[in-house]
Amino acid sequence: MSLFRQCAFYAAILANAVLYGIELILYCWITHSLLSRRDKWRRAGTFYVVFNTALLCFSTIFVVTEAVFGLETWVLHRDFPGGPEEYSEAFVSVWYTTFSTASCAAVNLLNEGLMIYRCHCLWQDARVIVVPLLLYAASFGLSIAQLVASGGPHENFFAGLAKSIGTAYLASVIVLGVLVTALIVARLTHTMRLSRPGARRAGLALDASSRIVVESELPCAALGVAYLATFAARSDLCVFFGAVYAISKVIAPQVILLRIVSGATFASAADTAILTTVPVLTMPSISDEVHSYGGGACVRDADAAEDASDKV
């Protein structure tokens, strides 16, 4: 590990600490919102809790292992022959760093699975998610291959076969994220353009645009492209971009969950002036039995179906 890469790794640890603090705040905020509406919980609420907790656990593994590896490299084994550079090269595939990589892979699967589901609900057309599902399956297989290749003795995530498989894996994950983001942005933008021109006041249009950015995870997709570019180019900056990208894959869905449990819908009162001549676009809340995107409906859980059958 070169001196510049060590600096990038140190900056990544600091960035992880800040972003992890934001993640904890979001986790507590979401959990409080869920607990305060406990009487309205259904299976959707249980899913939100489990999903959010899983994201927190996996990100905690990543942040802790990165900090521990830095401690081992710069403090506990600073007298290792060859210095920190040789130590990091010799122990880059130690068991807990492989565990950290596995946690990142799990976060990617959770995040992209949620995005594909939301994309399907938005478009209401199974054909739209065929390619994302293929990329999702490819990323799952490549993640396993990458863990096997980089977790062996004296293997290096940033060199050899592990790097080649890792590049393919990152490409599949990031292309999937960019594709799903583009589909969501395209659908929501198209819906906004169908609204009446006289209803597009600057403030409301800006608010709706910011919601599109949040709900499509656009910043996360941009970070992914930067990470893939630096990783493929063997730049030392990939260490920093990779760490920030890993945490952003947790924060982005948390922000979406916060909007859901807070009852912030895309068709809220503030947006009615924009979305007046098109089908309602709603994000699900805990009390929702059904949420619709672009005129279609997705049943949130089996409880809603049971209630509907009881009413009939």
C-alpha cells in the first residue's frame, strides 16, 4: 500500500465515521417513527424494521473492520518489517477484511433488491425489470466468486484474479444501480412533464426535482461510477471512493424509508399543483394497504389482501 493510498484509506476511515453517525441518526429516526405508530403496524412495518436493522448491522461490520485494519497497520504493527506498507500488503486478505467485503456485498443485494422492486411498482410492467433482474443475478454470482478469489491466503482484492473478478462484480452492481436510477428518474420526469404547464411553479418544481433525486438514489449512482472508474484505473483514490460508496448504499435507502414511515408521499399536498392531470404517485406509509405508482397498484403485504377479502 503506497503512501498516497494510506492517506486515502485514512481519509476513508474519517469519512466512514461521519457517515456512520448520520446513518445512526436515520436509523433511530426511522425506528422512532415506526414505534410511535405501532398500532398501525402490519407486515410492511415489520419488513421496514428488519430491512433497516440489517443495513445497520452490515454497515457496522464494514466500518469497524476498516478501523481495526487501520489500527493494526499504523499502531499495533508499525514495527513490522517493511513498515505499514508491507504489513497492509501481507494481511490485506485477513479474515475480518473478507468479512467486511461480504457485508458490502450483502448491502448491495439489499439495496438493489429494494430499487428493483420500487422500479417495478413505478412502471407496472414486468418487462422493464428483466434486464435489472439479470444484472442482479450476475452480481450475486460474481460477489461469491470475488469473495472466494480475494479471501484466499496471500490474495489481494486489488491485484491478480481477484481484481479482475472484482472489476466485473463492481461493473455489474454499478451498471445495475445506474440503470434502475435512470428508469426511475425517466418515469418520474415523464410524469411531471404531463402535468399542466400552469401548475409548474418554481418552488414546487424544485421540491419535486429534489424528491426525484432522493428517491432514485442519484447521488449513490454517481459515487458508484466514480468508484468503478478509479478501481479499474488502479488509482489509489479507489480506497476512498469505495468506502464512501459502501456507506452511501446504506444511507440512500434509509432516506427513502424515512420518507415512507413519515408519510411523505410524492403526491402530497405540496405536489398536487404539479401532478394534477396524471395518475397519483404515492410512496407507501405504514398505514397504507396499497401504494400506487403511475396508475398501477402494488399490494404492500398479505394483511392488506386479507382485509380486502374480509370486506368482500
